[in-house]
Amino acid sequence: MSSLETITAPRPARRLTIARAISEAIGQEMERDPTVLVMGEDIGKLGGVFGTTTGLLDKFGAERVRDTPISETAFIGAAVGLAASGMRPIVELMFVDFFGVCMDAIYNLAAKQSYFSGGQVTCPMVLMTSVGGGYGDAGQHSQTLYATFGHLPGLKVVIPSNAHDAKGLMLAAIRDPNPVIFMYHKALQGMGWLGTVQRSITDAPEGDYVVPLGKAAIVREGADITLVGLGLSVHHALDAAARLEKQGHSAEVIDLRSIAPLDRETVRASVRKTGRLLAVDDDYMSYGVGAEIIASVCEAGIPLRAAPRRIAHPDIPVPFTPVMEHFVLPDADKVAVAALTILEP
């Protein structure tokens, strides 16, 4: 091989987990922008319970990678103040279920800061947090709560389904002048003790790139039905689509990537083509993302060949017993069965 061939040969793809992609994005942005810092419980020496800050303490030191006391109200409130003072803090709320103890700082301070100041004081902070069940962690460590945050004006809410998007979304989130809730599903993180959906481990370029907040992705094209998901439920939809194909049905799968902003037009364009819609969500059923997706299509007056449906967690706390928990959690089997009721009524 000549030296020229060596130089121009394409680099092999780097397959990253979402955890590694997030930590790489944060590290790159900390190098680029000295106003970026990280705070949270166990994010220093441990590198985050879910691997989101691995290696950052050694590289940037304790001044910019700050382990905090177990007081979410304190360190998330501090992040709001730092953001108002010109910093770009990233804070980790270890489990989304803990939002109750710090909701005032999130909703009454971070989300409203720009509005209350007439745009003179922005709040460029990222709150990253783990979501999702399936591990027997019961009702206080297993929720997703997407719709809770998506419902609140002033917040942006993103949920990646793969490592490529996780890195690009994190870079976009850190640079955004608004507070961004960055939610990552435990089943997709790539942490060995959790297990992971292998499809979430993808190529993520070493360089600088952003995935725009508020732009959905068509991850599988189809003609007969539109399956809409986010985070883990994208993978349920893809698995269900593969099963439907064996039965002669072509399913299009959309990864929302963010719910605030919500890319309604990509969903509507797909349903105009397929005429059928199934929304897949692992948050609670009532008043959720699935309902919003269906409303977005129906309000646009799009003709449908069958009534739209949604798959979600029933309106009960997440059970502790594994058999009961997996009975209520959405999965590919439930998606495929629901899709068939739409395709073959």
C-alpha cells in the first residue's frame, strides 16, 4: 500500500455504547468551552453510575467535575445559578424518579428563567438522567416520565436510541441556550451489569457533529403502517417491524429523538403515506407521548385506513416482582400484536 493510499484509506467505524458516546461528547465540549462543567452524585472518581462521565475527572480535575452531596435540590439549584452567571453546567439526576425533590429548581427556575427575564437571562444547562424499568427496581427507580417533562414549557427533552445520536444530541444540548432534559434508557447504555440492546451500539464519529434537537429520524422505511417510538421503544418497533415483514406487512419506524420540540411533520408525512399509526411508549399511558402523536395526526385531518393505537405502560406504579413488571412493560411482541390488529382488523 502506498503512502497516499494509507493517508486516504477510510477509517474503520468506531462502535460506541451510549454511555461512552455521552462521556466523549461532554469531554470534547469541556475542551472546547471552558464554561462547561459537570456536577452530580458519583460523577467524579466513579465516572457516573451509568458511565456518563467516565474519565472526565482525571482529564479536567475536581474544579470542573464536581461530586456533590446527596441533595438534588442543592446541586440542581446551583446549576440554575451557574447558568444565569454565564456557565454551561451539566448535572446528573441519577434516576429520573428523584425529580420530585428538585422540581421547583427545574420547572420554576430553569424552565422559566428566560421567560421571566424577557430573554435577558438564559439558562443553558443540561440535566441528564436515567430512565426505564426491567430490572426489578420497583416504582421509585424504574419510571421514564417523558411526558412529565415534555409537558412543561421552557424545557427541551431528548431521548437517544443509539450512540451516534447520543453524542450528537448531547453536543447540541450543551450548546443550546435553553435547559435541556437529556434522558437515557438503562437498557441502552451499554453498561455490563445492566445488559444492553446491541442495536444501540453504533458508529459515532470522533469529530464534532450535532444532531438537531427536534428532528425525528426515519430508521426503517415502510408503506403499510407507521410505528413511532423513542429510546428503547424504537428497538421494540424495529423488532416488531421485522416480524411483520415475515407476514407480508411493511412497517415504517420513526425515532422521535426528542419530544420537546416534537417533530410532528415527519410523523404526519409518514402517516399520509401509510394510512395507519401505532405509537409506542414506555411511559404511563394516560396523557402521554402516544396520545400527543395520535392527536398531532388527527388534528391535521390525515385520512386513516384504521383507527390509530398506542402501546404504553398501564397507569399503575412499576411493579417490583419481575414477572409482574415484564407483564406490563411494552415489548416487541405487544407492538407486533397491536400492529396486526390495525393491519388485519
